[in-house]
Amino acid sequence: MSNGKNGWNRKSSGKIKSFTKSIFFARVRIITIEGVIERIDGIEKAAERLNHLQNLFSLQTNLATLEEKELFIKDIFGNDWKIFIKIKEPFEFFEGNDEIVGSHYNFRVVLESTKSPVYKSFEENFIESKSGDFGGFTLDFELEKAFDEQDGLLQINTLGNISIPLRFEIIATGRVIFPLIIRNVKNNDFFKLENMSDLQAGDKIIIDTENFSVLKNGENIIDKRSSGSVWLKSRGSSSFLVTDSSSGFDKNFISRVYFSNSML
């Protein structure tokens, strides 16, 4: 169930939700894959991606008759593994809920493992999977999901046992007055930019907490990072509030957060 030659890496993305029905050892694993398929380069390209995913995940819903498939995954150390799955709930897609109508489709498919989650690598190594500790497996394609703001609040869920770096984007739709602050609602950590000229419509700021970079329209502005600012990350459920000095209910910017999630 690998992806990449058909372009999913480049133009579709997703997030993984995973849980087990056993408290101590996983006997059944349900894996939900959710994501987006971009349409910015035309409906024909989007249709190709949809067809690829439909073929990849099949459309059968009868678990008893559906052929077992191999899902290839890669752990955080670069080791290749595989698990055996069937389709539990069929692949579906629907119009994305975004600022720009028709910019993308959302998709969803639910998988169920068919064997005990003791994973065997291509090098004949074994690991045992206990509930809550799955070795940081990721799918072998990039899983990146954007979450649009709702009243200035970015809410995300990451699923690993480690902190996940984030990439924030703030796109001005009007005048944005500094300082600009992104604050973790739960622990009050913040990232602050100040001593800058106001943003104008179309200006974009990108804050990458994995590569420790801050860009405005592609130019480095890391020197505008305020003292005390933290390179924000997420572990589990996180909420981030984005404000500028003139923030009210009607904001002059769109904010998004991106992350690459661990599958297990």
C-alpha cells in the first residue's frame, strides 16, 4: 500500500489517528487516515489523485471478503517495516472546509490490522508493540495537515509520545500591527515578533520550529524574535492563540499550523 510514484507525496496529505482495543497489548488496531487533496492545479489533476487513492484503498466494505493488503511503514530511525491490514470503512472524499471554496477535497479511510502488532522488519528484526508505545512509526509518505484558524484559535492533535515541531503561517488580509504573538493556551509558552513594520494584505510570515527559522515573504527576520519566545511544539492535544496588537473579533490575517504526524 505504498504511495509515492503517483504523486501523493506532492499534492495530498493527511493525519493519522491510531488506537488499540487492549489496555496492555494491542490485538486489534484501528487506523484512521484523514487528509486533503489539493485542487489548485486543476480538477483533472485532483481527479487523478482521487482515483489513485480509491485504487489504493479499494471501495469494498465487507471485511470478510476484502483482500488483505500490506502497509509499508518507516520508523523514526529509518527502518522499514510492514503490517497487514484490511479496509474497515471505505475511502470517501468531500468538499474541503476552507477560506477558499473549491481549493481542496478532504478524504478519509479507516483501516484495521489483521494480525497481532508484532512488527517484522525486512532485516528480520522484531519489536513488540505495547499500548501507548508503538515505536514512532510513520507512513512512508509525508503526512502534513493544515488546520485553519477558528476565531484565532489553532487546535491540533498529535499522536506520538514525543513533542512534534510545527510550522505556523500567518497571511495578512489587511493591516496587521506588531507585536504578533502565538501563545500555547495550555502552558502559556509563546512566540513573539516585534519591532517590525505593519504587515499589508498579501504578506506572509512563516515560523518553522523544526528548522528554527522565521521568514517574511521569503526573507529571514529571525532578529525580530522577541526575548523569551519559545520554539513552540505540540505533544498530544494543543491549542494556540494568534493575536496582533489590534486583535479583535475581526482579524486582518489568516493563521494556519502544519505538522507531520507519527502514525503510532
